[in-house]
Amino acid sequence: MRYNQEIYRKAEKELENRRENAKALASLHREEVIERCPELTVIEEQMKSAVTDATALLGKRENVEQALSILQRQNLQAQKDREELLRISDFPADYLEPQYECPLCDDKGYTEGRYCICHIDLLRKYAYEELSKTAPLAKCTFDNFDLNFYPIEKNPDTGVSTRDWMKTVLSYCTKYAETFSLDSNNMHFCGRTGLGKTHLSLAIANVVTKKGFNVIYVSAPNMLRRLEREHFSRYSDETSEDFYLDCDLLIIDDLGTEFKTSFSETALYSIINERLLSGSPVIINSNLSVEELDERYGERLASRIGSYDLVTFKGSDVRQLKENKGL
């Protein structure tokens, strides 16, 4: 699972803050205990002295094991004295220890050489927040995808109603999200404006992001505009092509509405082709059919998108229906 550097930075900063807060609280607890029990400082000096003496003996060869054994007993006794002092003063036994939020890694973020679950949870949290900046994730879920806006009357030629068709589409997208992996198929959401393509692609992003995958959602015009500025500006801080190549799932919305230039065609082909070669999943939303994509972009790009799973959206403009009902 791959995230951009800003997400990693935020997660590491949060872990650092947790460690510092735990240590700061432990320091306040120590001051509180010393105020009531000044003898704690004597015990702590004994513990420090034992450690210092043990370190000094490491460079000597004579009777090292015996000396270390004595120092170990002294240190253990000092620890017991401290525990007893806390007990008779009605302090918890661990009152002087930093109380980390994660007992598995002490808020370091790693355990046994791997990301701790607390670190993974933070990466998921910040990935979701980052995606929410550019997409209304909270408003687009599978649960609030309302099939009632799709006609229930059956098509006389197929015997299938638009509502039943879209129910199948909803089920397909739900399963895709629930079983998503880095080997998942590419999908081409095709249909007229306002039929739910954006809603269901964001619902997928919602679930997939919470599973810990890095999802980039972007409209084709915005993606290509950023890439063009990055390419032609000498000091640009715009997003590079790698940003769209390195994520776990790339969702491109409104393909076909971008301003067409030789650069945009080349950049779009490069991203689609590179992700296809690497097996990295892509979801494309477009009002254009495969034939119309061929007319607009040529066979080279259209054939690659044509290899995607085609998911056709049917019905009337749901957004317009909602506006008419004041929703």
C-alpha cells in the first residue's frame, strides 16, 4: 500500500507528538511524587549509579560477571523500593512510566521491523482526510445510492427495468470495493451525465481508502491541467506524473471533458498505458462510449480503455431529478 510523502509525514508527526505527550505527562507525575515523597530522588540516584557502574565494568575483564550480578541485584532492589514507595503513597505502580497510546510499540510506529497497527491506522486516517479534500466521500456511499430514482418499468425489448439494471451495477461496484486488491480489474464507467458514475466511483474510493489503500480521485481536466503546468513551468510545484502512477487505485472522472491538446493526449496515454503495463487498477468515468473514445483519442488509447471492464449506467439524469424534488 503506497501513500504520498505528506501522508507519511503526518502519521510520523502524530506518533512523535504522542511520545512527547506521554513523556511530558510522566515528568509531571514524577514532580508530583517527589513533592509528596522526596525520598524518590535517593532511589533514582541508586538506580542511575547501578547503571553507571555496570557500564564502567564492561571494559574490564576481571570478575565482570560477578560484578554485573551484584549491580543487577542492586538495581532490582532500587526498583522494588520505588514500587513500594508508590504503593504506600497511593500512586499506581506505573505512575512514573510514560503512558503510550499503543502498548505494542510505545508509539514508535514499528514493531518487529514492521509497521505497527497504530501506524497503519494513522496512514488510513490521513489518506481518507487527504482524499476528502478533493472529493465528497461522506456524501457518496453505497448506502445512500438511491435506486428509487431509476425507472421500474421494464424495457419491452430486454424485459429488464432500468432500476434492476442499476441494482446489478450497484451490487457489482459494492463487491469490487469489498474485494479490492492491487490485482483488481480496471473499470470504465460509461453513461450520460447524472446517472451515478461519480457517486459509485467515490463510494468505491470510500471503502477502498478505509481498507488502507491509497486512492487518488481526480477529474481529467484537473489532472491534465496540473501535469501541463508542471511540465512547462520551470519552478512549478504542481503534481508530477508519478503521483498518478504510484497510487493503489486511480479514479479519473469526466474523461472527455478536458481541453484537448497534443500534450494532454500524450500525458493521458502515458498514465493509462503505464498503469496497464504495471497492472495497477484504474476506474474511468466518461460520458463517451468506447467508439466515441476512439473518435476523440484514436485507437491506441481507446483500445487500452476498451480492455477495461465496461460498466454501463442507464436512466434519466438523477441529479436533475433530485433538484426538481429539492433534495
